[in-house]
Amino acid sequence: MLERHYRELLNFIARAVNSRKAAADLTQESYARVLAAQQSGRPVRNPCALLYRTARNLVVDRYRRAEVRAAAGMGASLDDRELGLEDLPGPPSRQPDAIVAERENLAAVTAVIEQLPPRCREAFILYKFDGLSYAEIAARMQISPRTVEMQLRIAMQACWQCLQEREGAEARPAPARGRKKRPAP
């Protein structure tokens, strides 16, 4: 969870407190509290949501402490309503409808990948998931790099078409490769 959400949460908090150092401290505290909640034995259904809620609450607490200090003559006054912290949403990628859409898109693209011809699927997986270069894939599969390029183009086109159909738009055409033909005189 830490690696996946740290930078996103840090940016979320930094926008609210206008300080990277304070945001880093609040991010760390948020993770510590969520970890403590998970280790306490209480079931946590959505750790990411708890993490963002905890972070938001820590930001609110920080501003409230600043307001108390200001009232005691120790700093500037801050008002939660002015800052709009109660209405501060999480990042769009963590909204429930976005999460559902991402999962549905992932399932659809996975199904498309599974339906690719075996050699095409193998080249795609070696490239996208194993991070191999065209030359490495060609050597492993004992085909030419040009064939690897062709297989990857087929796989990517199928994935793009799937996503475009899910969005209700026409499929994006594959980028043109090679020389352009001149129009006939």
C-alpha cells in the first residue's frame, strides 16, 4: 500500500497545507495510524479510503491547532471554512466510480489479451510485463525484430480498440509506419 499511494497522498496533503515538509510528516503519520488500525485486529475494508480520511483529518487537526495558537497570539488565524477542507475530495483516481471503471477496463483488456493468437500474446507479455526490448523478444521467440513489432502492433491495436469501445468511441487507428505513398499523378 505504501509504494502504491505514497506520492499521490503526499501531493494530496501538500496541496492542502502548502508545505512539502509538513505534508511528508502528515503522510507518515497517516500511514502509521492506518497500520496501527490494521494491526489492532479491527477489520479494515478499504485501507486506501481510511488512509485518505486519516490524512484529511490530520490536515484539519493541523489547521485547528494553528487557529488555537493564533487565538493565543502565537500565529496567524486559519478558518476551515475558508480553506474548504470539509469539501476537499480525494484524487479522482480513488473515487468509487473511477475504481469500478478501472477494474472493468482491466478485465476487458485482460480478456482481449487472452484471446490474442499465442505468439502475439507471448510477445505482448514479454514486452509489457517483462520489460524486454524488441531484440530480446526476437531472440527469445526466435523471430525477427520486425515480426515482434508487427505482433506488438496487433496486440496494442486490440487493446486500444477494446478501451475505445468501452468508452463508446471509434477505435483509434494504428499509427502509420514506413514510407508514405505518393498520390498518383
